[in-house]
Amino acid sequence: MQSQTQAVHRQEASCSRDLEGGRRREGGTWLVWSNRVLKWTRLAGLALALVMLLVSCRAATPTPTTEGPGPLFPLTLTDSNGRQVTFQKPPQRIVSFSPAHTETLFAIGAGSLVVGTDRFSDYPAEANKLPKVGDAFSLDQEKLAALKPDLVYLDFSSYIPQVERLGVPVLYLKPPTDLEGVFEQVLLLGKLTGHLPEARTLAQHMRERVELIMRQVAPINQGPRVFYELDPTLYTAGPDSFIGDLLKRLRANNIAKGATTPYPQLSPEAVVQADPQVILLADSSQFGSGAETPESVKARPGWGSISAVRQGRVYSINPDLTSRPGPRIVDGLEALARALYPDKFP
């Protein structure tokens, strides 16, 4: 199929040939007619014809339009392995192995298309009631096949061969590493499921909330030193992680800023020496993600001298809000902002 640009070029070429032909016919008029009156009458008529031809050619040239795009299907997407996956129509039976994208599908009105999930997809409540077919460590192929999905969505690649052997299309997309990536994947899922208007509305609302938070922290040059604890063995979020990107946006001074991996493990001595002014517990008993409390942190050997402990700035953070790159990630950003700047985010 020829592109619109090529069509324009062909039309312009046709117009040029017609105009040139008109000029040749004009020369023939001078040779045939010798009567002065008839000559000028004929010339005037020809000039008018040329003008009409020019107008016709210009009118035939396509012009840009502000109308929306045509049908999205068939839709071809490129996954995180560089493979192209083509969908002839929106999938109707989706199994999601990503809690973030399970949430997104429900948030854009496509929750009815989800027939199964991984065992960590527990939000919203409707998603938690769906059949669970495994997680990143195990896959129940028999249960998956029984659900008869026409799409399995993965944010890790290890199950691609097993799922494809079942004859089921697989879409593998790595989790985004920043907020912009979250917005992009919301829109992608909107396209894929035929819920693009709802996805655009959701992404716009999320952007507006993020912009409001950013305006409030804009005057801050350097925020407090912060330690984000993932588990009691002191794994943390480095600056190149998704959580690290959130902290960076909030001007926080991440004590793991020199890490060479996204989620490094720090020693107790390194944390004490860095003296964080705020400690964020993603492994707290408050949200069922662990057993840690501000009191248990204070009881750790040597941690009583840390500024965050002495000043009572050890906070529990819901990891579902800060670690899942989906619709509630803005709630997570707000929770981090309140912990870092309680005076600005009461």
C-alpha cells in the first residue's frame, strides 16, 4: 500500500503534467488562429481553464486532519525480547502474571477480561477472587490451560516456552523503571484491550497528581538522607531501581546512591555510618509484608544512634504502593512524600 506522502507526490506530478499539456495546447492556439479577436478570446478561455485546473489539483492534495486514528486492530506489539506479537482483535480471556498490570486492567474497565492471575495479584478485591495459576517461582500449567486464555501477560520471561507450548499467545513486557514507563504501559494495555479512552483518562489523572507533588517539592534542593529497607537482611532500593527513581524525584538523599546494582544489600555498619535521617520500612508488620516495627529497628545493635531512630522518623511503607508500577503508584509517591516532608504533606 502506498503511503499518503507518495499519493500526494503522484497527484502533484499529475497536476504538473496537465499544466504542461495546457501550455502546449496554448502554443497550438497561436499557430491555428490568426484572427486577433478570436485569438484573444481563445487565450482568455485557456487561461481560465488553466486556473481551474490548478485549483482542482490543489484541492485534490490531501491535508492533515485532526480526526482520531483508524481501527487499532490488527495490532502488532514488540515485547521486551524484541519479538513481534500480532493481535487480530482484543483478547477476551487474559491471564496476568503481573500484580501491577492486573490492577491496571481493572482500573481501565477491562477487569472482566481477566480470567486468572498470579498469586500476588490481590487488588482490587475482584482480582483476589480470581483463580491463581502460580507466580515467578512456579506455574500450574494444567490450571492455566483449563482457563483457556487467549493471552498470557508476563513481566518476566522464564515461562514463555512453557506457555507457548500450550498454544497460548504470550506478551512479555519488563516492568517499567520510571513513572513515564508506567504511563506508557497503561496506554498500551488500553490499546490492547479496546479501552484506550479509559486508559488515556487514567494516565492523565495520574500525571496531574504527580505534577502536583512535584510542584510542592520543587523548592527543595536536598532532601533528608533516607534508607529504604526491603527486608531485615538490609536489601535496599538503589538509585537505578524503580523505587530509587521515586526517591530521586522527591529530592531524597538515598544512602545507597553509590550502589552498582538496582537492589544492593548493605551491612548494618554501613547503614549506621550513613546515619539516615529517615528510615522507610517496606518489611513492616503494619502492612503484612514483614515483622519489622520502629521498635524492632531501635533495638538493633548500634542503631539507637541513627538520626532517624533518635528523632522518631522510622516509618512503615506499604510496598504494594511503591513497588507495583501500576495505577496506585501515585499513592506510593504521596506516601513517600509524607514520610520525607511531613510539613508539606500533612
